[in-house]
Amino acid sequence: MMSKPLSRILLPSRFQVITSPQNQVVQRLERLRRSKAAREEEGHVVVQGIKTLQELGSKGNHRVRTIGVTFDKEKGPVRSPALDVVTAVHLQEDRDSGSTDRLGRGSAEGSGNTMFIAEQYVAVSRKLTTRILGTDSPTAEHEVWAEVAIPDHSALFALSPSRAPVTSNNNSSSSSKDSLTIERLLVFDQVSDPGNMGLMVRSAKAFSWDAGWQTPGTVDPFNDKVVRASRALCLDFPMKVGGRWKELDAFLKSREMVPLVADMVPSWILQHDGRSSSKSTPAAIDPHKLVWWNWPSELPRNRVPEKIALIMSSEHHGVDGRGGVEQGSEEQRKEKDEDRAAKKRLLGRAIRVSIPMNPAVESMNVAAAATAMMWELNRVLYSQDQNKASTRDDTELQIYDGDT
């Protein structure tokens, strides 16, 4: 008896085998990787790896349009991790048809994996997988990837607080987050390197910061390299994309949040050499504490504000750096001028905070600095909460007074 083609035995009927790079699905996925405009239009992004897909699926609020596996019927059977997806889909088909587990894949109980539910399933060659994912080196022979909807977090950044649910491409999802809970905001200012962006998002999620704000000149948070560097956590971290400084200024004021600017320790503090200008100013820098300056007189000097927005700028541009040559229409240039003025106003009233460093080191990588800064701010804020609970109020901040 002639055996069935290997692809029919190994792949569930729901899988579409694609062999041509001109296939519409392949071309759409390539556009999503290459084009920010395509991602905005489609509202989707491509993620790589079964662990990433499992983590997204376990949250239950990410709509998956496509799940793909790498498959070459000429090279033998499907193996893990692609096999895990194929097996889960086989089990789902068995349940839907009411049939028994004919292929010995084990009990369906506990094996039907909701994290592998998608609108469509495709199997492509290793070459096409590499083309879709755009990786520098060839992908694994049995890779897993998916096309996932980008959640809509716009309601979280409304000036008027609302409790509208977060949605994923117009599909409602249950979320405990609402605009009232943003108390720790990470601002990405001209962070153009996708690797840095992804690591900063990952650190922010690890330290339970609430949301992010992307200023003009910052890389798209759904860029394929950002997605990989963040392990797709960019899909779970609420982000105001393309938010202008004028909007940020209004948002912070409406939420009574205090802006903090991560900056280098200024020379007038480094040259302090142990001479104290006032009783409240430290005599010498403690290298194990953050350095604070430009501290507002109306704020108590022994407590970090509870609602903060930490502004992290590219080490190349710096927080006060200017953009390139102005381009665009007169109206666009006017808008940029207004935004630059808003940035100047916001930075003027912001508290400056620095990480003491070895003077032999010129600067820190922005992702490393953001990670250290968020961790230390979390520690200080937690300490303040503990002191408040025990009626103590002895937080010591290293604040310097002087011209900025």
C-alpha cells in the first residue's frame, strides 16, 4: 500500500504548508518586520520562540492571528519545539471531531494548550522562516513564531483618568491596570538603539514600573529587534508611542507626577571637595547613594516623591541634546519648535538625579543606567513606605544645592 505523504501524517489539517516567498502571508509578515507603518496599519507584530508564545498565551489577553512552524517534509518528522505546537493542534482537532487519540499523543486532559490558539496555522521552510523573522543567522530547523496583536493602551494616557479596559486590536481584555495606577513612568528620550530599548522595557517590567513614554527620535517599541531584546515584553508594557513633550508635560501635571531627569553628576558637585555650602548639603559624595540636585524648595528633602516619571536619554544625545537639521513643512517646524520649548520648560522644573561613577568612566550605557536607577528608586520608595508604617521618617537623600 502506498503511504501517505509525510506532510499529511505529521501536520494537522489546520496547517497550511507554504513554499513560495510570493505567498501573501509571507509577504505580509515580512512587511510587519520591516515597516513601522505596516505594523501600525495591521496592528500586529511577529514574535519568535515557543517560550515567548507560551508566556504571552498564559496571560490570556493576547490575540494571535498566525502561528507558524519551521517544517521541511524532505528532512524527516517535526521535532520540538515545533512538535509541541503541532501536537497541541492535533489534540484540539481530535476534541473538536470527537475522535479518540489515534496517534498515541497522550491524554487530551491538560494537554489542550490555549496558548497555541490562533486564527491560522502555517508551516514554512527554514529559508522562509529566516526571511520572515529577519534574523542574521539561519533559524532553527523546528522554530516556532507567531503574529500577535499589538494591545491598545491609549486609554491609560488620557489626561482625564478613565477606567477603560486595555484592548488588543479592538478586542477587550481584562486588565487590572487603568490610568489611575501610573505612578512610576519610564520616559524613553531619543533612545534609538533597539537593543537598549528592549532591555529597558525588560527591566521596567522586572521592577514593576507601570508604563513608558516614547519621545520623538526614539526607536519604535515594536521594531523586531526591540521585540527580541525585550522577549516580547513590549507587548505587555503600556507605552505612549510618539508622545510629544507638550503632551508629556500636560500628562504629568494632570497626574501630579514629578519628573526626574537622569543626568551626569555636574562638575560643581564633583569639585565640591568636602566643603558644605549649607547644613542640608552633604560634605562629600557617598558613592553608594544617588546624587540629587535641582530639588524644588516646596518638596520635603527627606522623601522621594511617590509619583515619578524617570526620563532616560540616549548617551549619545544627552537629555539636553538637539535633533538634526529641521525638515518638513512650516507647520511641522513650528510644531517641533513648540515641542522643544515644552521640553525646555519640563526639564527646567525636573529634579536631576545621578549615579555616582568612577571618574575614569565617561558615561554609562542608557539601558544599564536605567536598570540601576529604577532598582534604586524602588528600594528608596519601599524604604519610605516601611518607615511610614513604623512612624519613622529617616530616609537620607544625597541632595546638593547649587546652580544647574
